[in-house]
Amino acid sequence: MSTADAIRDYQSMNALCELPDYAKDTRMDLEGQFPYIATPYAGKANRPYDTRYRTTKPGKKQPRDPIREILRKILPKRLTWPEDERKANRPGYGADLAPENYSRLVDSIARFIIGTLSGCALIVPMVVMALDPSLMKSLVVVSVALVVFALVVGLVFETDNKDTIMATATYAAVLVVFVGNSGGAGGAATS
């Protein structure tokens, strides 16, 4: 085996997901069964059962999106890293790197922001169309809102083509139904 192979093996082993709870439980079980081996050298910090267990199963990684990244950079580090990952990846935590998974707080705030923005994406065009309604104004508002929505979904959230088309079509359908049932059609009839 060459040095390059050994380095590749080391890197691939370090890329595997750690199981910190399993390691702690196993150490406690072994220390309970074999207490005389747990501290073989009195007064020394030798812990023979401290082992790092890893799994070949892929870890759950949250996709990166701009909202969560902005929150990670704004909020204190201890609020953005989950507790278990903070313990398992102390070097990454100390170097201010992005965590594999965001904390529940960051995830909840990001979901709230996305939900609020998506609600505004529907409400704002509808309010604009309802004020002094006309068919031309409604069509222009729907067209502009649809282009902005497609840009945000496609560029900011980096969705697949299929997901971008489905989201944009759904958004367009909601706005077109509003145009057909409200001021746009009524405004054209009264002109």
C-alpha cells in the first residue's frame, strides 16, 4: 500500500458519519463490565474505551440555502450548531465552518421566513390588482410577479427544473384564478 492510498483511506474514513451516542454508550457498558481496565494507569488520562465509531450510512445533510446561511452568519455560533454536532465536530465548530445540519432554531426561523415570503408573494400582487382594477393592469402584475417568482425559486433555492416548473405553474394558476374571479375581469367589463 502506498502513502497516497493510505491518505485516501484516511480521508474516506474521516468522511463517514460519526456515532457519538453509540461510542458513549459502548464505553459506559465496557467500563461497567470491566472497571479495572477503564483506568489502567492511576492518575493518568488514559481512557482505552474512548473510540470513535462511524457508519457507512449517509448522514442526514440539510440542503444549503441562502436564508439558512444568512441566519448562520448573523446568529451566534452556539445557536446555529446542533448540540450533538458541536460535540462531534469541535474543530469545525471552532473554525466557524458551516455545520452539516442546522439547529432547530435556525431551521424554524428559516421556515417562518420562507412561509412569510411565500404568503407575501401571493398577497402583494392580489392587493395591487384589487386597487383600481383593470384587465391590463392585472395581466402586467401577474406577468411580472410570475417572472420574479420563477427567478427566486430557480436561482435562490436552486431547485430542479421539474420542481421550478411545478411551483411556477401552481403560482400562475392561483394568480390567474384571482384575475378571473375578481377585479381584472370585472374592471374590463365596466370599461
